[in-house]
Amino acid sequence: MQSQAELKNLLQKIDHKGYPAYKDTRGSYDFGNYVLSIDHVQGDPFASPSKVSVHIKGSAAKFPTEHYQMKCRRVALSDYLLRQFGRELEKVSFQAKGSGKSGLMAVSRPGQEVLERTACQMDERNGDIILRFEVGFPANGRTVNSRELEKIFFDFLPKCVAKSLFYPALDAKSVAQAADLAEDQQAIRAYIKEHDLCAFVANNSVLPRESGVSGRPMKDAVKFVSPKELEVTIPLPHRGALRGMGIRKGITLIVGGGYHGKSTLLKALELGVYNHIAGDGREYVITEDTAMKIRAEDGRSIKNVDISMFISNLPNKKDTKAFCTEDASGSTSQAANVMEAMESGTQTFLIDEDTSATNFMIRDELMQRVVNREDEPITPFIDRIRELYENFGISTILVAGSSGSYFHKADCIIQMNQYEPVEITEFAKKEAERFPMPVATPPQQAKPSFERRVRPERAFKEDSRMKLKTMGRDGISINRENIDVRYVEQLADSEQLSALAYLLKYAEGHIFDGRRTLRESVDELERLLEKKGLAAVCEGSYLPCGLAMPRRQEIFACINRYRKLLIQEER
């Protein structure tokens, strides 16, 4: 390790030289109460910015041990520090001048969700902090402008670090509140697991968002208040007793008129698999961790998925126990999404009628009279929903606005009326008696097979220079092969997609061998992530600063949509 004086001397020495002279700055420099590490230097001022990190000893940061020894508190504290550092960095970004990306200072910008990120990490043993970010090294044309970089490293950055990463400089109450909130959220997750609930929505939660492209809460929105019949009280370690609506395992139907809040409630439940920051309005909307949004997804590829529970006896005699297509219809895609979610270990399905294939969800009595069951290869979801719960333990929370057939199947029915939930199970069941469903016995179904094995094409396995690119939250490109994840709706952050790209790249070289099943492959990835974090799958000289941890369900979803992988059913 070199001193900060040596870095300053080096910068003065290379001033006005060709831009590649910046490569000599790579290394670590002691700035007293922190270490500055220049991990990667950009090739020219117009290229992707340089990668830089700040390392602070726990003894210098002085955060109380109770804030970081529990994982949920440590992740929340890291998220809090990242947001604080980001605010300070934003004030000085581009104040150093030059061509191209000169003077840019950028760090991950989290949304409303609290995710484990590589941008800021804290060591559970001693409280050491690593914060990773990007800096555009200044240039005049394509020559070094080290005087401007001196401003960044010796003026702007030390002030940002001092104001945001040391406990004595922060508001102790706010720090404690961020960590305490995470522990309370974890307590709710434990409670719903122990008390046969699949979700909880606290009273006074604010569910509507300010717009369709914003995650921030809507001002003056109607606050959520649980129906008394569904209200539960959860004791929390910091907040105390918290009351709200508990959604029990089984089949829950959410109904109501258009624009009354049905889909808004479901959207909050979708993202309730993640913790949220204070002030979001959904801090205490918690959904069990494996819950998966299921929808139709026309055009996606399907590889050897057993969809025979829902689709069989196709006129073209195509095998639905190992169904393949490069261009799925609405019904086949939704059937595959259900079966792939089961394969991933999902215990709760979240479904909105608006984004589902009608013929997959329901066949009304008139259609059944006109088209005989023997002539229809689709067994609709309504005929399997009870079986999924009773035989596989999978609950369903379903939003319906036009079809009342699911009244017959539901254990609990909630009507949203101007964003206020009302429990109407008894009333709806009584009304449903006037419209009896035709007696239909779905075909007997053998236990679905989840023995698919995955291996990459040889060309990909041999290519160590695989190129990765993410396209916002829409997709991933691996060697120009696009993986479309637009409809994997619980991906909350583009940095999760970046992490998925690294996970796939690592798995293609080390895990996908044709011998492990898909489940076993993802199990192995999860073991690595639990042991070493995202560093386990990043095979470079430095850990990228823009990665966020995805869930198991999204790892499965990404693999299943990667057309270049060979996923084969073991018969």
C-alpha cells in the first residue's frame, strides 16, 4: 500500500501525458482513516468510468456491533450508508471538468427496496466497510488532466466519506431506525411462517404509487385498514404490537370494481418479498419469501417443461410432459410459468386476471356445453387451484374483476372498495350458490417431473471472454443472445439483472454440466452466494460495484428464458 502523498506525486508526474498513463494509478493508497483503492482504470475518457473503492476499518467507522451482527440489520445499514454517500456524491459529480465522462462520480442509486448490494458491504465480524463506486478520470481531449483528478481524490471524496460513512458524523437515531426496521420486518416474516399466513399488510400502509413509473408513495392516498375479520396483531421487537391484515394460506380472491385498488394491493404483495425503506408506505407489507407472480407471456421459449397438469392431448400429438416451443402462446406460457415456479420451490402464486390468458384461467358453462371437454386440451387453472393447495401446499392470491367462478373455490374473498378492503366471503359464497358451476372432474395428474438437467452449448462453455450486458430491467445480453425478462415482474432493480448475468456466466463454466438437475444447479449457486456473496461468481480482479442479490425464483426464471441453454428432461 502506498501513501496519499505518493498518489499526489504520481498524478503530478503524469499530467498532460497520454490518457493510458492513468493506468499507473492502479493500487491502494492510505488516506489515514480510510484506504482508497483504484481497482480499474478506463481506457479513454469516453469509456465506462473507472472503478474505485473506499475501505474503512470497523474500528475507525465506530458503528455499534448490534447494528451489523444480524444479517438483516447489516444489509439495512449498508443500504443506509450507500444512500447517504450517494447524496453527498451527487453534489460534487462533474465539478471536476474535462472531456467525455471527466468528473463523473456515481454510485448505485437504490429504489424503495432494500437489497444486498456489492456497492456497499459491511463485515459481520468487525464492521469493516467497503464502498464501491465509479469515477470518470478527467482529460483534456485524450490527455491526462490530473489536476482535476486531484480535486476529486483530495478534496471532494474525503468530504463525502467523512460526512456519510463514519458513525459519529451521522444521526445515531436515523441509523438505529434503519436497522431496527429491518429487524422488525424480519420478525414479521418469521411470524407469518409460523402462523400459516402467506402475507401481511399493516394498517395505515400506503399502497398506491405516485405514478406508473415511480416507486414513491402517492400523496394523500387512502391508507390501508384491515377488515376486522382478517386482522392480526404481530409483536415486533422494536415497534411493538402491529395490527394489520393477515392473508392465510389457501385460496384468496381479491375482487372489486375497476380502479378500486385490486391490482395495487397485488403489486404491493408482489414486492413484499423485499424489505422497503422507511417512508415508502409499504414498510410493513410482507409476503412470504418464495411468492411468485404468474402471468401469460406470449412468445417466450419453453424447454422440456412438464405442463401436462394443464395441457395434454394436443391435436398434433406434441409431448406435453416435456413441452418445447420457441414461441409460446398465452396459455402454454402461463402453464409453463406455473410449473417452473413449482420447480423453484414457490409456495404462493400471485395472479392478476388482467395479465393472464383467459382460456388458461377459466372455461364458462356455455363454452363447456358447446365445446366438449374431450375436445379441449386445456385443463383450466380453476380446476387445479384446489389441488395445488391440498396436494402441493401452494397458496394462490388471485385478483379477479370479471369472472365470478373463482368464488366457488376461494377460502377468503376480499373486496376492494375505493382502496378499502372488505371481507365478503360469506356473502359471495351465498350469491355463488345461485350460479352453480358445472361438475367437472379434471383428468388425473401424475406428480409433475422436475428432473430437467441443464448444460450450455459447447461454444459458450469454451468462451472465457463472454460479453455481458443488461438492458435496464428488460433483459440481459450474453454474447448478443438476449434473455427477455420484462415479464418477470418481481425483479425490482436493474442491478439484480447484472448479478443474474454474472450468475449465468459462472454457472455455464462451473455448474451446468448435464449431470446436475436444474434444482441441484440452483441449489449449488445459492450455497456459493450464502458462503461468499456475489464475489463467488465474479471472476475478475475486482468486484463490480453495481450488483444486487436476486432471489432463487428469479434465478430459475432467467435460466428458463435463456434460449442458448440446453435444458433436457431425464426420462
